[in-house]
Amino acid sequence: MSFAWLVLHNVWAKKVRSMLTALAVAVGVLTVVSLGVVTDSIRTTASGVLELAEAEFVVAQEGIGVLDSALTETQLDMVRELPGVDNAVGVLLNTSELGDDYPLLIQIGVRPEDVRPMGVRISAGQEFDADAEDEVMVGIRLAQDLELTPGDSLEIDGEQRTVVGVFNTGSEFGDGAVMFPLVSFQAEQMVPAGLSLFFVQTSGGVAVSEVQQTVEESSPLLTAIRDLVEFGQSDPGFELITAIDQAAMIIAIGIGALVVMNTMLLSLVERYREFGVIRALGWSRRRLVGLVLGEAMVIASVGAGVGVGLGFLTVWILSNLPDLLGVLEPIYEPWIFGRALITAIAVTVLGVMYPALRAARLSPQEAMRRE
Amino acid sequence: MSDQLADDGAEPVIEAVEVRKTFNHGAVVALDGVTFEVAPQEHVAITGPSGCGKSTLLHLLAALDVPDSGTLRVAGEDVARLERPNEFRRERVGLVFQMHNLLPHLDALGNVGIAMFGTSMGRRERTERAQELLDLVGLDGLGHRRPPELSGGERQRVALARALANRPSVLIADEPTGSLDTGSRRLVLQLLERLRVEEGVTLVVVSHDERVLDAADRVIHLRDGRVVDDEGED
């Protein structure tokens, strides 16, 4: 009989207690995993806007979410003139839906002459005319999903549009979008000369961060975003989501730890005599704490596994809800598993430490007297 | 045996000098100047009415507690000055409880083996020693039975095997026959005697049972925390 065997045996011998404790850990892990995946997936999906064009960085309105950013063509002209800026393309963004299969349809207003400089390739057909009112181009993923080819009709927001081309951006986000001629799209959205974002390409030999700084210094209304981290920081909505996610993690760990502590304290009362006997037989306090912690770690591992499984199931259910189809594309980053493991260990260690120390402090003769 | 000790000049295994132990900040005096010696391999019984201090003395002998004053040396160690009492309990003394106190979810081999954790013995060595001890107490073939599957006498024999796991110098038993029927009681007493001879241990048995007292070389009577009679002492 090895110590590890004894740990596993004790966990197995008290199945109900072990199961309840593992369940508490699993609930904590489930909460943390599902919230983490959802937050990360939404952030990644939304940040796909950064990949719409081949650009070093994106300029948006300072202090507003990227998708709600409101800029002007005057600001675009000013950015184009800044040192280090080689080219800047302005787009107007809006969201809509296209039936149940596409609850989130990204609409992009762009000048036809800017399409190719943005790095967008035309896979079929051609660009729309600059002043066309009913012509659109569709992303290659959308075209495949809806079996659209140039010449087909597509109803968007109650208006019939003619698909004149199919484009390929190379990004999941962009390839599910629809492009409109900018001028008519601005008129439709009632924002003449309005834009949402500028995609900026820098001149060769110039540090991108310096150009970013130049753009931000040129106007307090502008922010330059280069990556996912800056994207998250630029959007108060995402900052809030991240804060909620972190708060939920702390609450989940706290509640989980309390449930684990409660179960382990009940178990301690149940095992007073056992602990007293093994202390009387010469077990050290450290070995006894090691036994209790070892049992807890086995339970934590089971809880973590179950929690991760349930978390994935929850995310799968959420991502298949009609309202979230296409909005929540689950992304399982390795750090999610790390976070699950940390949660499980934190819940267990916090929950078990007090009962374990109480067990270690038990006087053997006192413990053996108890029934 | 005490005469033998005096004659041989051998160091006593247990040496208690004016041992005093109180509880509740001195309000309850459990032991009040207890003095006695026990020679190597001697079989000593301690008896007395309830509340006379037997269990307190047993706890002190097993280093489960320390005296307030006086000197108590067991197996060459002053129990009041032990740096690692758990090591002392594991390696110098073996404990047998009245209610056997086996762990119900472990089988007989596991119950014996659990006493050997923390020693230098490896897993295989522990298992072999546990099996050897179960054979010694006549439980060969019952190693994989759990306590609920054993009779009262068999459980007490597992407890005896466990107490001997680390080859202690002293075996301390608290009412070892208290919960046993006549047949099992006789078996356990015979076994205790055999273990004393074969394993070379010193036996200190706390009991009210006349047959247990009769089996001892010497009987120490306690009353109100004092030794009132030490049969066999000069």
C-alpha cells in the first residue's frame, strides 16, 4: 500500500462526499470556462474587424467601441496627410441580419477604388459602381453558405440587391460580410461623409508605433489600434465584459471554496476518530495534511475535468442559440484549460486548507474519544 | 520480574518518578506523584477504579500527552522532552485500543500497513511485514478482509499486529479484552504472552479484567491518581 494508493482509496471509499466536493469544484470551473470562452470568442469575433484589410493598424473614435466608432471623411483626409502614413482607407460599418442563419451580418461601405488597396481580392464578378444604389459584393463564406454567384439577387433590410462580385479577405469575419458602395451606404445610414474606421498602411522604414502615436497626437478624438489587446482596451464595452468575467471568476472560486470547505469540514467531523488513530500511530501533522490535501487534489482533478466538459457543453449550447448563431464562434485557447486548472486548484486549496489544518491540530486522544 | 531487574541491573524500559498530571488548570488532579519502573520484557498490568488515572497514565506512556511535573522515561526517552513525539509513537511504542480502532475502509493488511508510513520501509517491505504480522497473530489468509468482515477477536488481533508493525520496545494496551467474548479473550491473552516472548516486547496492559491481571507478572493498582499497591515490587 503506497501513500498515493491510500489517497485514491480514501477518495473512492467516500464516494458521496468525494462526488459532492468534485461537483462544487466542477461548478466553479464550469462558470470560469464558459465565461472565459464566451468572452474570448466574442472579443475575437468582434476584433475580426481588424483583419478586414491589409493594414498596419486601424484608427477608430477614441473612447467608443470599434463597432460604434463615428469618424468623418475630413478626419480621413487629415490622417492621410500625417507623416509615416502611406495610405488610409475609410469604411463605414453597420450590422444587420439575414434570416435565422445569419443573425449578425456585417455591412461594410467602401469606395470601389479602395477595395483592392485594402488587400481584398475579387474571387468572382467585379467591383460595384461607385454610385450604384442596389449593387453589393458578398464575402466568399457568405456566398458559399447562401450559394450566391454574381448576378443573383439578395434581400437585405427589405431591399433587393444585385450581387455583382464575390470577395475574399482571408478572414472569417470579413468573408461573412457584405460590401456596399460607400456613398449610397452613407445615404442609407443617414450619415453623409460619415465613416467608422480607417485602415492605415504605413510607409516603409517607419516604426508603426511611431505612426500610431502621431495619429493619436494629431487629434484627441482618434485612437490607433494594432492588436487584440489594444482592441479590448479601446472598447469600454469589452473592458466591462472583461471585468465581469474576472469578477465572476473570483465569485465562482469563492463560492466553490466555501462549498468545498463545508463538505470537507463535515467530512472532518466524520473522520475525527480515523485521524486520531493515525496520529496516535505516529503519523506526523505534515503527513496528515498531505493526505487530506492529496485527497482534495484528486477530487479537484475530477472536478476540473467534469467542469471543463460541462463548460464546453454550455458554450456549445450557447453558440447554437438562434440569437447567437454566427456571433459566438467558440474559440478554445490553451489558456482556458490553464484557467480551469487554476480555478480547480484555488477552489480546492482554499476550501480544504482550514479543514486540513484543523485535522492536523486534533489531539489524538481527544479525537479517539469522539464517536 | 522486578527482582530480576534488580538482580540483572538492566535499565528499566519505563521509569516514572513522581509523575503528576492535572487538567482544567490544576482543578482536576489525574496523576499525583506516580512512581514505578518496568523492566525489559516485563508484563505489567495497571488497574484501578474508573477515574483513577489509568487512561491518563497510558496517554503519557504513549507520548500522547506530557506530564506537568516529575520524570517519565519510556524506551530511554524522556517523554516530556521529545522533539518528535510522533516518531516516538511510531517507532518506540505500540498501541492497542479497547475498541481496536481499525479503519473500516481498509482491509487487515492496510490497517497494519498504515502504521508503517513514515518509516524507511518501502511499499513492498511494508506489505511483507504486514503479512508476516498477520500470520504471527493467526490471521493468515484474512489479509484482504475489512474490519466489518472480521470477528471481534480477529479485529483485536489485527490491532495487535498493527501495534507491532515497527518493532516497538513497549506494547501498551488499553482494555485489550474489554469487548471480547471468553474464547476471544483467552486467544488474545495467549497471543500477548507469545508476542512478549517472540517479539521481545515489554507489555503494559490497562485492564479491569481479572484474567488479564492474573496473566501479568505484576499488577499496579491506582487510586485517585496514586499508586496504592504495586504487587511484585520489593
